[in-house]
Amino acid sequence: MSRATRAASRLVPEIPMLRRSSNTKKQPATAAAEEEVAVPAHFVCPISLDLMRDPVTAPTGITYDRDSVEAWLARGNARCPVTGRPLRLADLVPNHSTHRMIQEWCRAAGVERVATPKAPLADADAGDAVAAVSRAAARGDVAACGAAAARARALGKESDRNRRSLAGAGAGRALAAAFARLAGERVESAGVVVSAALGEILAAMTGFFPLDGEARRCIASPASLKSLVSVMSHGGAEIAARASAAVVLRELASSSADRSTLEAMSRTPGMCEALVELVLSPVSTPATKAALVTAYYLAAALERAAARLAEAGAVPAILELLVDADKGMSEKSLAALDAVLGSASGVVAARGHALAVPVLVKKMFRVSDMATEFAVSALWRLCRAGGEGARGEALRVGAFQKLLLLLQVGCGGVTKERASELLKMLNGSRDSVECIETVDFKGLKRPF
């Protein structure tokens, strides 16, 4: 057996199955029976193990699905995954005959037909698409700039290769510069054309993350930040534009290597209020998560930002969100809450909310290690600064038992230190609490 054959056998352990519908005149389409169909091995991509949609052949003679092999090469691999021989992106050749055979097989097997793939975007065409955005912004043609941004976004969504070509041509920088040129007017006072163009630019920009240093500097300018806040907080803006603004701010906050960008964001009028509003009145799940992540970075780096977020109502908004939040939302909510509790205003707001301690104790387990870390940290901040009232409430809802269990099952680093300190604080307040639930002790091993 050759090396290529052995490698292929490792990469293709089994033949995937597709489903087809068999509708007859006697059986309604709504109750169609589904039948599994085995995909021929020579139609399966050795990387994804799925039916190839856009087959391309390497000089090694191995055929792959274009998206899979291009993603393989984009991760820094420079060799054919089956043969191990050198492979470049330019070496891939479309395999039209295999694509036609796949289409014919799909038709005969009764499964969904594979669409004819579009030709990948050439580097020259990618450069032209990016240049169109820059030219329209330079001459102040707002409508043309929005249309050019929408076209770049559509091209990037067609395939990963197109997106990489556009990113390599400087799409992120061009879009950020265009946004900075159009920034300056509040969305509610700007015309419909300007608002629409800003929304298109922001939506396109989200497809070319991560932004480089030049693009981030454009977005971090005072005028750009004001426009982002205006888009994010203006109820008349398109929902997609508000979500895109939140995602761009998250990218800016999470990729900032220094405090200057975060300080500029925190100084922007209405920034904290706009982030809290997206939590109170969600427009989409990605927008809410982006707002929470941005709030976390701001509050964790700057106590002043944490205080402003608390004054804007971040604590009750996050606590209400945590009640029925899933894993991803819980992690981001707890991170933001922990950071906001780093300020005196945050602690005061949490002490006055009935859900604060119960929610933190509830989220201490059964979510994730990250959620546990932030829940323990937030409870530690609250009990340390909140006095006997917070500690007594924590005891009443079973925090003492859960912290004991947490230390026994294992945790490390700062979480272990804060859990131990919490236990010492709560142990000193146990005599003042009449009733402590003991049901949670059944999961503990002896001795403590």
C-alpha cells in the first residue's frame, strides 16, 4: 500500500451518509419518508469528510473541496494533507469533470443538487473592490461608498478565499477609513442615505476581523466613536446596523494593546449608557454578547468606566439577564458583572438588588469553569464590601456549602484564593444566621 493510500485511509475512515426524500402520489410531501444514501468515496473530501461542493485537484493528484483545502493552507500548512508533498494555493485547479459527476449523482440519488460554484475572486478584482470604497469616501459620495461596502461584504461572504483576498487587499483599513470620513454627524440628525451607508460599512467591517493597527486607530478617533455610539443607541437605526456597531466596539476593546483606546472609549459621551441599553433592550443575541464583552474590558481596565456602567444601570440589567441565560451569555454576563463590582457604585447597586447574591451562588456550579471563576470573584467582591447583610444572604442561599464543595472538587489560582477567603468571611457570620441549608453537603467527601 502506498503512502498516499495509507494517508487517505486515515483521513477517510468512513463513507458519509446523506438523506433523500422519497415522495409518492400516495404519500403527501409533508410526510415524506427519508432514506439514507451513501456518498461514493471518490466524491468525499479527505479533509472535511463531506460531499465536495467545489472540487479542486492538487498537483499531487488528490482532489479536495475548495473551502476545506484553502482553510487548511490558511492555517499555515504548506503540504498536501494526504501525500505530504509541498502544496500552494496557486497550484489548485478546478476539477470540472468531478463536479459534473457529483451533480449527476445527486440527481440520480435524489439528494439536493450541488450548485455550480462561483469563480474565486482574483487578487486584482479584490483590489478594485477595496479601491472603490476608498475612492467613494475620498470624494464624499456617501451613496456610492455604502454601495461599494455592500459589494465588498457580499463578495467576502461568497467564500473564505474571497474574504482572505479582500482582507489582504486592505478591506478592513479601507472600511475603517471610510467610516471615519463619514463620521461626525449624529445618526438621528443625519440623512437616510448617510445612516444607511454607515450601517453598510459597519456590517462589511465585521467580516474582516481582526482589524490591523491602522484600522483600529481610525475607529478609535473621537468622531468615529461618537458615530458608533449614535448608531448603537439610536432606535431608528436598522437593527443590523446597531448590532454591527456593537460588534465593532467589541473588536476594538478586545484587541487594544494599551489603555489609551479604552480610555478614549470610556470618555465618549453616551458609551456606557448605550452598552447598558443593548442589555436592557436586546436587538439580537450577538449584539447583547458584544455589549457585555465591551463592558467587561472597559470596567476591568478602568474603575471610572466601571462606576459609569453601574450608574447607567448595568448591575440590575445583567442580573435580570442572568436568570435564564445560557452558557455563553452567562459567562459574558458574569465577567461584566464582576468587573463592574470593582467599583463602589457597582457594589452599592448589587447590595440593593434582591437577585444579586442568589444568582451568583446559583451560577457558581453547572455552567462552566469560566462562569465559576467570575461568579466566585463577584461574590467575593460583594461580600467583602457589602458587610454582614451580603454575607448573611450568601449563607442563607447555600454559598458556604457550595464553596466547600468547590474547594474539594478542585479549583486553582485566584479562584481558590477567593473561595478560601469567602469561606473565612462566611464562617465568621454563621452564628448570626438561623437556618443554613444542608442538602448540598451530601455531595461532599469526608473528611473536609
